[in-house]
Amino acid sequence: MKSWLTTTDHKRIGLLYFFTAFAFFLIGGIEALVIRAQLAQPNGHLVTAETYNQLFTMHGTTMVFLALMPLSASFFNYIVPLQIGARDVAFPRLNAFSYWVFLLGGLFLNASWLVGPLFHAGTLNVAPDGGWFGYANLTERQFSPGPNIDFWLLGLQILGISSLAAGFNFIVTILNLRAPGMRMMRVPAFTWMTLVTQFLVITAFPVITVGLAFLMFDRFFGAHFYVHEAGATPILWQHLFWLFGHPEVYILILPAMGIVSDVLPTFARKPLFGYTVVVYSGVLIGFMGWGVWSHHMFSVGLGPIADSVFSATTMLIAVPTGVKIFNWIATLWGGDIRGTTALHFAVGFIAMFIIGGLSGVTHASPPTDLQQTDTYYVVAHIHYVLFGGTIMGLFAGIYYWWPKMTGRLLSETLGKWHFWLQFVGMNLAFFPMHFIGLLGMPRRVYTYSPELGVSDLNLLSTIGAFLIALSIFVFLVNLLRTRTHGQRAGNDPWGGATLEWSIASPPPVYNFSVIPTVANRLPRWKTEHHEPMRDPPATPPAPIHVPGGSWWPMLAAFGLPILALAPLTHTLWLALVGAAVLLAGIYLWAFEPFEV
Amino acid sequence: MNEHSQNEHSHPTADVYLRVAAVLVILTVLEVGVFYVPVFHPVLVPVLLVLSGAKFTLVVMFYMHLKADSRVFTFLFGAPLLLAAVVMVALLFLLLGALTLRGAAGAG
Amino acid sequence: MTHAASAAAHHTSLGLDSRKMAFWAFIGSECLLFTSLISTYLVYKGKSVVGPYPHEILNIPFTSVSTFDLLMSSLMMVLALAAVQRGDMRWGKIWLFSTALLGLVFLGGQVIEFTEFVHKGLTLQTNLFGCTFFVLTGTHGAHVSVGVLWLLTLWVRALQGKLTQANAMTVEITGLYWHFVDVVWIVIFTVVYLIQ
């Protein structure tokens, strides 16, 4: 137990990220099921309008910040050091700090479901209710007097610190800890996409930090950053939010693209088609992702120039994305394909992401976007991208790397059940939403009338949602069963080309008994140009120094939620305690003897 | 120890540091000077931007050693800085446009 | 063998110090933080519906002295680094402490400035100028405070004899932070104080 609490081992932190994020994924999923149950029939009355607002806000916030980002982070942690031939990340204790901040931030946000009585709210739940985008000036104290928005903005500030710390850590790890011979253009595609993602994190998160800080000053100290009467414009929030929010979309999808770019070659037994182009289009997506944010704001009325510019950039960004899709298809073409569950999910990713991408291009055009804004059409789009895309990609990664992480293979039979249930479920849940939206049903409204003519489609969507839940249940059964019944994986169950497959599953604490020297992009494969590398010996020829654990990252992390409690409860001494804890943690951390 | 010997070669001497400081002081005096001289008022903004840009560059190049240091550091700093500059221009264009329109509509 | 293994552990693919690299990435990230703040200041410039307005209240001579003070602290910082790098810890300590002291003087100046503004009726709640001014310069001041704390920590470590020539990289990284804070002030001084 102590060794897990103080761990600085990237593999253990990766597992902690996985299980924590998966728990939040289940919570976010339950929120979605309640929403769908409410909308199964017209004039539903399962939950009140207030609770419904909290459900969709927390569903979005949880899935983006507490499920998808940290599930990707679990692979960054576990897989990236293995893929580049490193013994750990560059800053192991900072890595532990990122995890603890994430966990505490997630608990802080979700505590809002249960602490209503403490705030004399009259209900149990005082969860955030302003949407995951929290548009000003709805979030001002005047319109949202309760603690709901406070939980949201303080929770997101905490989580931002976790992401930023991890961002710096992984950039340095990937640039500076590569094994000898692993030049940048030999780095596996997943690690490349991780690098691009981290650059987006460290540049996008400061912007939302500032936007949230303004909101904090408005709500707690009576400032007027988003107050119309004081001459301010609430549109400022929209710009700051989407300046962060659109790169955030790529933060969510690029890791999944990286996973798929590693899974497809393994199961087609062919090198990734056009590796360089896949890498460069990933980098290009990262850059262009910064130039499209205002397409979320066409309905604001930005004027013809801004509309045209952002419409054009949005259509342009489809080009590098399309390039990647063709590369993936070409990787499969003529390959010696093995239809594993991981491959099913990877191919499912491509198919679903194409649908999401196509509906995305439709709202790149302002006139059509004005029809679609705030309707279920947009909900359909983001779920094809983030569920059909990111979640499918992440599951491809789970089935692919779970044997590496635990030493046991997940059941392929249950895996196929999981895939087909999820695939059918998600299309049933989200495809009708295109029509529901175009027929005029607005999003974020807790019920609808039968006259709208979307009752059957909504029922279909709800059935799909519960099918997805069933598929996740099958996955959980698979996980549990694998603990005891799973087939032993050995070093390399798939015949993978990259370094993580050259060592034991799960890897020893030092990863590589001897740091490998890399001579090409597919070190473990025999190609017409080279022989496969020799795997490192099972026992290290020389003793290997492994850094010990540390309590101080966790202590420092505890300072942040305490600091956040101060404005929430209007208690000054809590701020002092929080700052003291944070400072104590940092000083003990800085002066602790710790040899990396 | 190894990194120490590298630093001695790539870092400027105290003499260079002092000369840069002298230039920085002169530039600051100029900045405050043009602020008070009425002749410069029509071109105040561009002159001030150039002067502060020069100070910014001097500190980054010499005090933060970017001139002689690895290009990786230049990229890690320069790319976000460039992005930041573009974002600022875009935000000013988008938001000042919006606020001006609102002001005009209010006046009308 | 153990020695060789630990040398291998310190191998880096770019031959650069990892902490320094992380710090440059951090500074890059900070660029976007301050850009968002400065952009907001500029967007809301002249949009306050009540006074006091910038030209009525900003004290250029006073702030010029503060700016000069911060520039000099940057000079002290590089001199501290040069001293530590050549192993001259006596001057290293003196320059480190001077840097921190000039940082404290700057913070003192900011406290005086803020107090005076509040007396003249400008608070965070007064108008948009108050909001954007106090949050922008306050964020910068918070960065200076962290820097002062950091510098004083290094100074105490040097007094204890725990900061030596071998830790030159630590001093260099502290310097990167300190100069960046200075550079941000160069921009703020121009954009907020001089371009009214």
C-alpha cells in the first residue's frame, strides 16, 4: 500500500491513472444514462430541470477532463518511456504530483454531487450546471448564486495544474530520454502524437487558466471581466474558452490517432504507410488546431471577415486529418491482417471518425452551422469524434497494451462481444441524433414535447446508450476474468515492432536490463533492409539504480484542493493552510535526496 | 561537472553582462524620454514598441543565453511566443471589432 | 560497473539538461498566460464606464524607478550566475542576495502603488481598468514573489554551504525564471504605463 502511495514508477502511475480515469469514465457514463433515460420519452420527469443541467454539465466535464484525457495519460505514462527505451520519465516525482493533483481535482469536482446540505442548498446535489463550456455571463454570481459554478471553476483550475505538469514532463522525456540511436524520425507514432499533444497542453491550458481566473475574480471579489453593465463583453470568455477548447479537442483525439497508428501496422504486419507523412500531418494538425477556435462561435455574429477566415481554416484542417485516414487505410491494404479485438477497435475508430469528421466539415460553413448550433446535430458530431474516435482508439490501446501492462491477454471472445455491442450501441445512440437535431430539437433542454416528432428517434438513441453500457459491462467482466483466467502474454504476444515488446510483461521496475541501441524505425522486425534487434537479456548484467518513492509530491498535491476550499467556503485560514501545505510539500520535495 | 565546463564556453563574461545592462538602462531612459517629449507623440506607439522589443530581445539573448544556447531552447520558447503574438493580434481584431460594433449600435 | 550504469542513467539524447529544458517549456507556456492577460487589458482599454482612468492615476516617474530596479536585479542575477560558475561563492552569495533584495524593493513599490490607487478610488471592483490592471500586474507581482522566495532559498543554501559551483545549473534555471519575469515587466511597462 505504502509503495503505491509513494510510487514514482511511471508504470505504477500509469496503472493508477488508468483505474482512476476508468472509475470517472463509469461515473460520466452513469450520468449519460440518466440523461438518456430522461429523454427516452417526451415530457420525461425522471429528474428535475436543475438536476438535468447538472447531469449534462458534469457528463461533459467528467468525460473530457476526468476520463478521456487521463486515460490517454495512462498510456503516456505506461507506454511512452517503454517505446523510447527509457527507465522512467524525466521527472518521476513531478509525474506522481500530476497524478495526485488529477485524483484530488476529480474528487473535488465530484464532491459537488453530495455536499448540498453543507451549503444549505435544499438539495443533495450542487454540481456545476453551466455546461462544460461554462458560458459567461450565465456563470456570474448574479445568475448562478450557488456553489455549483465555484466547484466547476476551482476543480478545473486544479486539473489544469496536473495537465501542465505532465505536459512539461513528457516533452522533456520524449526529447531528452530517447535510447541511443532513436532519432526523432524513428520514434513510434504514438510517442510522436503524445509529444504534439503535450505541446498543445502547455500552450492551451494557460489560456483557460486566465479565463477561469477572471471568472474567479468576478465571482469571489466582485470584478467585472464578463459583466456587460461595466462595459465588458461576455464574448471574451467564449474566445478564451475556445482558444483553449479547440486545441483541447486535438488533445483528446491525437493520442487515439497515435494508438491506431501503432496498432494497425502490428496486425497488418506491414510498416505504417507513410510514417513521415503521418507524423508531419499530426504536427500540422497541432499547429492548425490553434487557428480554428472561432468556428464554435459563428452564431455570435463575428462579421463576414472572421466567419470566412475561420470557415476556411476549419475546412483546411480536414486535409491533414484526411491524409492520416488514407495512410491508415493504405497500411491495411494488402496486409497480412489478423482480426484481433485491438484491430477491430482501430478499424472502428477509422470508420466512426470519418463520420464525425464529415459532420464536422458541415459546420465549418457558417450558414449551415447556424442551423445546427445548439441542436442535437452537434451532439451527434462530438460523440462520433470523441466516442467513435477517442474511446474506440483508447479501447484499441487497452486491448493492445493490456498484456504488456499486466502480463495477461484479455479474452478475445469477450473482446469481440464488447466491440460489436459497443459499435452497434454507439451508432444506435448517436446516429439518430443527427436527425433529431436537424428536426429541431435543441440540446441541453431537459425534455421535449411529443409534437416535435422526435420521440421514436430519442427512444432508439436511449436503447443505444444502454447497449453501450452493456458493452462496458462485458469489458469489465473481461478485465476481472483476465486477472485469474487470462492467458499469459509473454514478452510479445502480437509480434510488435517497437521497443516495449522487447521486455517482460509486465516489465521489471527498471524496464530495460540494458538500454537498447536503436538502428531503425522498426527495431524488432526483420525487413529487406535489416535484421531484428536482439532483445535485452532477462536479467541485468549490472546492478541498476532505481529511484525510491516519495511522499512529498502527494503532500504538495493536497495543498491545492485545500487552497480551493478557501474561496468555496469563504474561509481565509484555509487558504493559509493550503499554501503552507503546498509550500511544505515543495520544499521537502526539493531537498529530499532523490537520485534519478 | 561536465555541464559546468560547457557553460563556461557558451556563457558571456561579466563584462558583456555589464555592457548589456548599460544598453538596457539607456533604452529605458529613451522610453521614458519619448513619453514626455511632445514631438514624438504621433509616433509614440511604434517607437515604444521597438524600444521595448529591443530590451526584450537583449535580455532573452544575453541574460537568458539564448543567443549561444541550444536551438531546442529557442524552439521551446520561440514557438509559443510566436503563437502568443498571433493569438494576441487575432483577439484584438476579433474583440475590438465586436466591441466597436456594439458601441456603434448603441450610439445609433 | 555501478558507476557506468549511473552514467548511462544520466545520458540524455540531446545532451541538454532536462531541468533546463523543462523550464524553457514552462516559460513558453507562461508566454500564453501573460498574453491572455495583456490581450484582455488591451481589449478592455478605454471601455471603462466610470473613472478613474489610466492617465489620471498612473505614476510614470515612480514606475520608471521600479522598472530600473527590476532591470538592475536582472544584472545582479547574471553576475550571481557568473560568480557561482567560476566557483566564487563569496560574490555568488552577495549577488544572489542583491537580486532578491531588488526584487523585494520592486514588490514594495507595487504595494505602495496599489495602496495609492485604492486611496484614489481604483479597486478591483471599480471599473474594467481596475479589473484588468490589478489582475495583470498582480499576476506579475505574484511571479516576482515566487522568484524572491526562490532566490532567498538559494541564498540560505549558499550560506549553509550546500549551494556550490556544482549547482550552477540550479542558479542558471533560477535566473531563467527571474529574467523572464523581468522581460514580462518590460512589456507591461510599455503596454500599460507608457502607451496610454
